[in-house]
Amino acid sequence: MEYKDYYRTLGVERDATQDAIKKAYRRLARKYHPDVSQEPQAEQRFKEANEAYEVLKDPQKRAAYDQLGAQWRSGQDFRPPPGWQQGFEFRQGGDHSAGFSDFFESLFGHFATHPGAAGDEWRASTRTHRRHSPSTGEDQHAQIEISLEDAYHGVMRTIAVQAPKVTTKGQVKTQERNLNVRIPKGVIAGQRIRLAGQGAPDPWNGAQGDLYLEVLFKPHDLFTIDGRTVMLELPITPWEAALGCTVTVPTLGGKVDLRIPPNSQGGQKLRLKGRGLPGNPSGDQLVTLKLVTPRADTAAAKQFYQRMAEELPMNPRAVLGG
């Protein structure tokens, strides 16, 4: 994916004021508007200017874009760094991204429409309460990354969010603020936590908008997650699989005993009912068996495997027609 230097597109410096950015965009819009321009590739240049202005005119998007750094150059191959959006607040947008580049979509496309669906948000208590007013500031959106353990047990967290502020000189500076957030027990990835009254202020002195935090999960050393279902790969020996046994396995709620039936196979899935993320109903934990074969690195081990081959003949590739 090609990196887009929006400052270069508009012909302004990275420390340009918001007013200078607006003037640069208007100049390019007049020059390349496809209805009147005779310039080569006018339509494409007009689209590029629109995309650049969509980002740089918005202090939230501009601050996040600046966070990527100035080391990138137009045309370079680009992939967004993992978690780059975390801690940044974005206003809810409309369908502004229609026709914009893959680069824009990778950075801001997720915030172009209101994330989540009915029933997928959690109202978090804060010290700021919405005032009764005919006007309200804009809602904003950010992301929060938590551990699976936090999602399982629920926890209070202090998070830092970065909000842009336009200085008296018209330049965008980023300032950080800390918020206390209650992570509800059983929250799932993609769910939104609503912080009432923590969004953008209303310019007419009405109530502040709300801040919606989209939940992301940190990678876990043992578990993967699908909705409320927790998945674990469990290494076992060939004799444990063949003879059956009871082994201790980890879950988010603590260790439990799991019965492995005789003649189990690698890849077989066993279910621990209700051991996934809490909910109504709670999720399960799926345990996938992974056969681990001892190495034949001694003469005795090689003789043992040879005896197995002779006494327990089988063709595991018979289903392949071999």
C-alpha cells in the first residue's frame, strides 16, 4: 500500500496552521475542480486534495496522522503499525471516505461510520454527567487494548487518551488526559464502552458529547478468542491420546481437570462448558489436542519405534488413496 504525504499533496509544511491548510485546499480545489479545470489529471488531483484535506482539517485525524512520523515518503510501501490508533480520539464521521485511497481506509475507514451495533455498548460511569441542553458536542471514538484476564474478571483501568488542541496560532498540538474506565466483566472484542460527557465540547456551551472506546484484546501467550469462545492448543503424548487420561489445563478462571478419552486423535476438539468469557450465556473453552511425539535420538528409542511399526501397523494416508 502506498504511503500518502498529505502535507505534500496540499503543498504546506507539517507545522502549517489550520487556516493555512484551508487556504491551500481551496486554491487546489479551484485549480483542479473537474467541472472547470483544463489541467491534466484534474479529477485525480482533485480527489487527492479532498482526501488530504479530510485528514488535515480535522485536528483529531491530523494529530493521529502526525503520530506516524515524518520519516515516510510518498510512494513508499506502508502498513499501519499495530495499535497505532490506540489512545487517539476521533469524531464520528459520515460517509466521507467514499472514493478515498486504501491508505486512508487503513487509517480512518474504521471510524467513518458509527462502530458497533445495538446491544454492543456498555455505559461506563464517569464523574461528568450529560447536562440537559438543546445542543450537544460531537461524540468521539478511540480504542482501548486490554488483556483477556481483564475481560474475564472486569477491572478498573486508568487510560491515557490523546486529544488535539488548536493553539492560538492555529497549529495543532496533542495533549494527553487520563480517564478512569470500568471494564465490564465479559466484554468482548469490538464492543464499545461509552463514557458519557467525555467527548467533544459543544461550541454553544451545551453538553459535551460522549466518548466511545472500542475494545481490542492484547495477544495472549496461551489463548485465542472468537467472540466469547476461548481456544487453547493442548500438547499431549501419543500414549495419553491412545490410552486416555486426565490432565490439568489452564482456563481464564483457573486450572481445571480435563478428561481425554481413549483413542483420541491430534486436532480433536474437546469442550469445557462455560469456561469462556462470561455472558448470558457464557462462552465455552475449546481445547484442541496436539500430539507431541518423542524424538528418536537414541538407539533404544529407535528400537522402540521400530517395534511399534511392526506391532501396530497402520496407514494414516489411506484416506488420500496412497
